[in-house]
Amino acid sequence: MKRVLLVIFFISFVVMCFSQKALTVGVKSDSKRAVKIFGKILDKENGEPLIGATMYLPSLKNGVSTDVAGEFIFKLRQGEYEIIVSMIGYESAQFSLTVKGEGKLVLNLRQSSVKLGEVTISGERPDENVKSTDMGKSLLKVALIEALPAFVGEVDILKAITLLPGVSTVGEASSGFHVRGGGSDQNLILLGGAPLYNPSHLFGFFSSFNADAVSNVTLYKGGIPASYGERGSSVLDIKFKEGNYEKWAGKASLGLISAKLMLEGPIVKDKLSLIIAGRSSYSDWILDKIKDPTIANSSASFYDANVILNYRIGEKNKISYSFYHSKDRFRLASDTSFNWATTNHVLDWNYSSGEKFSFYLSAMRGTYGFSILDDNSFNDFELISGIENNTIKLKADVKLGVNNFLNFGAQSTLLVLKPGELTPISSKSLVNPIKVQEEKGLESAAFVENKWDLGDKFSLSLGIRFSSFVYLGEKRVYEYERFIPRTKESVIGSKDYGDFEKITSFSGWEPRLSFRWSVSPTSSIKLGYNKVHQYIHLISNTSTIAPTDLWKLTDTFIKPEIVTQYSIGYFKNLKDNSIETSIEAYYKEIDNVVAYKDGADLVLNDQIETALLNGEGRTYGVELYIKKKTGKITGWVSYTYSRSLVKVEGPYRVEEISNGNWFSSNFDKPHDFTATLVYKLNNSWSMSSNFTYSTGRPYTTASDKFLYEGFTLAYYNERNNERVLDYHRLDFSITFKSRNKRKIWGGDWTFSVYNVYARKNAFSVFLDDVEGAPPQPYKLSVLGVPFPSLNYTIKF
């Protein structure tokens, strides 16, 4: 055994020595001052720029990471240096660099095949978490997400996000996610630059993102850059792959209830690349096996598709186009079907000088809609609703120096909301047609931000964003009698506005600040502050995103939510940056929280303002995080203590919730713990597991019941006054990667088990009447048994 290890060591040493390449940049100059070295790091096989790749200089104990264009800038004095270039999923490369003057480098990395002994789960430079000014930022590479246990064999970006500190869901298989106590509508989810309003398939069992078409995922939950706005809690920015410019390749996966296929390659070599990706489900066969006749006679399905084109015009210009479409269908045995769909088009133009200046222009159009169809012969109907989003965005980045970056830009979005239209399907239907008025709004913003180092110890990121919102017609706005509660009965008049006529407007400044103080080479203290105005709201009486939820624009009655966040954190790396630790504390104030009145009617309400109230919210918490990045065993552990509280008080009893006292929001889960482990047994076999625990979410239960005109009615005194049982779950997976990739069975096999020890977590809580007592709560569990799955993936 010792001889084998010595042979392996000797071969590795020889390969490293001979693979080291000599590079020279610049023309020799007499100047001894530091000169700028510009560079780009590319995928050797397909020429795609690598985002977050690291160039490290051991002699200086310093390095840089590539930006969104795969570029970096460094300042060096004349001389000779050793540089190490690395990135997750790629073989590290070592170069000898001779610096004679200013110049440009183009470096290539080869995708890793099989490595002995070590796994890396970070795509950033080794000390990025300590050296950067970023707070509450998480960068996840798809390679890491693929290593985690999958539900029914499907790689799920959203489920990976919920394993991070400060991020949670309200329960089993719920759509959307919640960040630092905020609502699901407070998350801006960008897929290839276009927002998504429902990020899930099949009510949360799958996410809407096909990971095969994605390059990386970035979550901002604190210290949000000034280039982002629109939502108060977080930004989830999902970037598409650029495509293979060199050769055609593909990837196919087959699971128990879904399959997917991805093809990529050059239409014009080195110039025009194409990615086509699609997924589809075939889950009805599982429903047929369930003994409950209601479920067995139901059906559920989804599909999504991506088309991505990238065209390089010379070395400085690139035009990109992406198309995304998804559709879900769920039909109950009772003849009621639910359908929802998203379609996005994004056209981008990128210009980069390669040195100091880059320019980005984007135009986007997106639609999201849902429908409910009931085939009942006497009460058949169709209810449809939707959102249209049209955006144009301009951004420029200027490199003022080696460690001084300026970015600025502007954007404008026209939103059109169609709250609902109810129509009978047949002439025999007893349903009366109803159409709620459409809403239009124009949201615009301009921003500027500067990041620079103030010596060796301090770094500062300072930005400002100014946002405005104009509420537009065509619309009839009702007037209500003053000094009494706003109800449909208190209407005293109305005013009609023409198409695109201004009804009202709002605006505000949104400062952003991030500050880093390096206490030592391996530790730092960071401060963060950001303020965001949110002009669109999710109106729902559920805790999670559902296809029937109502989106509402800020108007003359509903004010914009204003979220202000303060955060502080201590970051420390151990064992040569192989272990990251951090502790972050935050406090958020939310003005104009939108809440619904007790007993509010939200569906097809043309005077929705009579059902809504404005309140205030506050969230606070502490997040602990430990991550091991290298070695055979990698993973992380996180714990979050947080509170999310709301207060709604008004001049009248009917305009108060819980008597005007603070109460827990739907997303208030004080304790949240996650542990993620990835263990690479050898070159072919690896195992991973997740364990998650959280406090049960709040729900409202009745305190009494009474008789009114022959009907038994429940009386609710306080909102969210009880909690479901605590949530916990263990998942496990094992993956086999074949070494013989040329044979049909030479793909990757993944076996996973979701909910290993059969925990009956609550999917929802419903109330049922009990004789002689208030209605009692009952728990509904969807996945109360272990759920195994098998998935096969082949690359070609």
C-alpha cells in the first residue's frame, strides 16, 4: 500500500511540475511602480467565462475572483510570480508569471474528471467571506447543489437555499421561502434576469428552475447591492449557463416521476451558442397507487422549457436571448382543475472593454397567470388571473482602480395586474360573470454604488438608489365616508381615470452601506444597512405561495412597504481558510405591512381596499454558521434564532388585529437548525445527508363559538395564537459515478430517501366542529412515510 501511495505521489508531483506554464505580460519598463494586470478565466472546453474563479498568489497571500464577465484585475510590481487558478468543478492550474508591464491574461481551466482525496464546495476565493464587504450573501454553485439529497431524484435549488441560515419555509412541500422573517412576496427571484412570481411546481414539491441550464445561484439577504430593489427581504439571482462554443454536448436524467434533457453546442463555432433544456413529469401513476379514491382519481403534472442563445460580436460585445416557459396542472377528482403558467423573454446586450468599463442593457417581458376550471354541470365556471411585467434595465461598471469599483444604472418596469375574471362555461351555469378592474403601475429607479478599499484594514461599499412608483388608470377609484371604518357600505362616490392616467404616486431614497474591518488576516467585522421600498404585495390568507394568491399594487389606500435593515457580523476562517465560521445579527423595521381584516373576502373583490389594513412589522435574529469546504467530508451547520412580529392597530375595532397588540406573523419560527454533510467515499461513491429542525409555524384557532340566526359560528380573539408541532426531517442520498462514461450504463446513479424516519410533519392545519366546544385543530400530513427515489443521469 505504501508503494502505491509513493507512486501516486511521485506521478502527481511530476504532472504538477510539467503542467506548470510560463506566462509573460507587458513590455519591460524602467518603472518599478505596480502595474495593472487584466485578465479573463475561461472554460477550456467551451470557452464560457467562469464566474467566481480564483487567481491566487501564494507569495503575496492574496488573490482576486472573477466578476460576472469572467474577468479580473490585479496590481503587481515587475517580477516573477507563481499563480494558482481554481474553481469548483475544475482542475486547478498553476502558472509562472513574469510581469514586465501592464498587460492582459487569458487563462483556461479544464473541467475536473476524477480527483483523489478532496472535495471542494466553495466557488469563491478562499478568504472571500472575510475580505469582501458582502453581508448576508451566499453563492451556490450547481455542482454543490447536485451533491445534496434530492426529493424524487430532482436537483432542487430552492430546497438548497432553505438549508442556509436565515432562510426557511413554513412547512412540508411549501412553495416559496422566507428570509429573515419576511413574507414570500418580499423575495425578488430573478431567473436569467426575469422575475418569477411562483417559483415552484406541484405546490412546492419541485422548484421552477432546471438546474442543468443554471451556472450559479446568489442569495442576498443583507447588504443588498444598490443595483437591486423592488423587494424588501432578499434577492435570489439565478444565472443561466452561457453555452458551449466549442462542441455539442448534452445531459439527460430519468427519475421516478420526472425526466429532463439538456443540449448545448455551437451554431457557429466560437461565435453563437445554443442551450435547449426541458423537464416534464409523469406523476399520475403514483397517485393511482394511493388507496384514497379522491387522490387516486386526481392528476398532477408540470413541464418547463428553456432556450438560451449567446452571440459573441468580436471580443467586446455579446448579445444574449433567453426564453423560459413553464406550466402546471392539478385536477381534483371533484372536476376542479388548477392551471398556472409562466413565460419570460429576456434580451441582453453586454459590452466590455476588458479593462475599465463594461455596459449592460436588458429588455424583458414576462407573464404569469392562473386559472381555476370547474366542470360542474350546474355551476361550471372558469376563473382567470394574471400579471404582465415589462422591464428595461441599464447598468454600467467602471474599474477606477485595482480595488475601486463603481457601478450605476437605471431601470423601469410597467406592471399590469389582472386580479380576476369569473365567467360561466356553459349556458346552463348558474354562475354570474364578474370581472375585477385591472391595475397598472410604473416602477422606476436609478442607482449608483462605489466599492473601494481604505487601506489594508478597511473596505467600504456605499450606494444610493432612488425609486418611484406611479399608479395608473384605467380604473374607477371609490371614495369612502371619513371618520368611519372603510367598508363597501361607506362608499360615497367614485372617480374614473383614463388609460395610463396618473392616479397617485410614491417615491423614496434607498441608501445602502456595507463596511468591513479586518481584525486579522483571517477574521473581520462587518456592518450593513439597507432600505427598500416595495410597491407590489401578495394578498393571501395562507402561509405559502399558492397559484390562487392575489397580487396587489400600491394605490391610494395601500401604501408601499418600507423595509429598513441593520446588520452586524463577525467572520472567522480556520485551518488555512478551509473552515468558515460566522455570526450575524440583524434587525428589520417594516412600515406599512399589508394585512387582511378578520373574515375578509379576498377573491373577486373589486373593492379589495375594504378588506385590507396597513400595519407595522419588526424582525430580528442571530445566525450562526460553520462550513467545512475541503476534504473528503464537507458540509455546513447553521442555527438561526429569529422573531417576526406584526402589529395592526387603527381608530376602530374592526381595523385592529389581536386588539392592536403585537402578534406572530405567519413566518415566525424562533428556532431553525440545519446540518448538511457530503462524504466522498472514493472516486465513484459519495453520500450526503440533510437534517433540519424548526419551531412549528403559528396558526389561528378559535377561542369560542356561538349561535347566530340558526348558524354556529366560531369566535377568534387573537391571530396566530397557537403553533403546529415542531418540524424536523432527515434526508439521505448515495451517488455512484461510473468511470466508464462511454457505455450507456456509464452514467450517474443516485438513490435518495426523503424523510428517512417517517416524521409526520404538518402540511396544513384545519379546524373541525366539536359538539359542546370551540372548533378543534387537526393536522394534515402529506409525506408521513419515507419517500425513496432513484435517478439516472448521463452526459454525452
